[in-house]
Amino acid sequence: MIRIFLPPEQLTSEEISITGDQARYLFLVLRVTPGDAVIIFDGQGHKYTCKVLSSRKKETLVHLINKETYSVESPLSITLAQGIAKGDRMDFIVQKSTELGVKKIVPLVTERSEVKRTNKVDRWRKIALSASQQSGREKVPNIFEPLSLEEFLNTHGTDKGMIFSEEEKEQHFKETLNAFQGASEITLLIGPEGGFSKNEVSTAIQKGFISVSLGPRILRTETAPLTALSIVQYELGDMG
């Protein structure tokens, strides 16, 4: 089934005009034709079943058949604060984290970050939108502008969560999750290539985060968040 996102202010009549990037996507990529079914979600828990009336590069016109309340969102609100990965690894992290149900992604600049500045935030937002459409989500994760770890801790110091460190030998992730049973939200801090420095881990602990290990093997920066998110959703969210 074809799924796209439109803001609710564009969904106020029975005939809905789809323009811009979404129109080009429908016409050039999906090659929709009159009579095809399209599902539109509005980011506020509704889905709209529609039928294509016409499709061109600049505009696709659809007719609303049915509107219904709809939710596949996890009951657990997860914030992923991720050290910015180099190359296309951050694209991969944003895409797969969206599929796994993350609510917020905060790109972090840390002591060991190889990427100190980026102009890719708009690109990541488009990736999150596309991944939400593909995975059947009705809400698109919020992708923040990059913050330094210090800025993040100063603005999210009351968050409950964990910072992942390969230096941690005593506090294991699975055991630590027991302390979060019944929680409605959780924040995961994951470093870039090279991980967090000892000073960064210490600062996060002082702000109330728990230092944990994902296991005996060192995971790549693009593997760690997907592993952590999958375990969190299984133990506390809606997977499994």
C-alpha cells in the first residue's frame, strides 16, 4: 500500500491536492495512476484512505474515501542522542532508528567526533519522513539541530536514561533496564566513532545518566543504537 505524509491543514476537504516533493514521488517513483489507493497520515494519529483521481509531476489529486484513528506508535517515548557519524552512517542510523520507533533524534558533537559541523539536518529529516512512510508510522520523529554534549546535558539534564560506554565493565544494559520498568520515556546517549571520553561519561553520570555496557564486543557507532533501541523496545516498548 502506498503511504505518504501530509500536514493536517492540507486534509480539510474530500478532494486533496498533493504537490511538491510528495507529488514528484508519487508520479516519478511510484508511478501512480487514476484508481490507485493511497494512504495519507497526518502525524496526529489519523490515516486517510484515498483514491487517485489524477497524477502529474507537479500535482496529484486524490479523493478521500475514509478517515480513521490509527496508531502504531510505541507507548515508550525514546530520545536517541547520537554522536554524529561520518559519511552515510548517520543516514543509516536515522532511517533504521525511525523504523524502530524512536521519537526524537539529537545529533551530538562530542570530543571524539570527526564531524564537527554539518548541513545534513534537512536531509536527515527527509530520510525520517521516508522511513516513517515505509514503516507505517503515523508520526515522524523530530530531528533536532546538532548540539554539543554539554549543551544537550544542560537542556536535558532531567531526562532519565543511559550513556553507553565500552569502558563500563560492571553495569550491564539488560540489568539496568529493570530500573526503567513502567517508564514512559527514556533517553539513550551513544557516541560517535571512538565513543565517549571518560570525562564525557563522568559528566553525564553527574547529570543523572547511568553508564552501561552493551556487552563484551565493541559495536560500530551505527550498530550500537539499533541494538540498544531493539532491546529497549522489546523490554519496555512494543516489540516482541
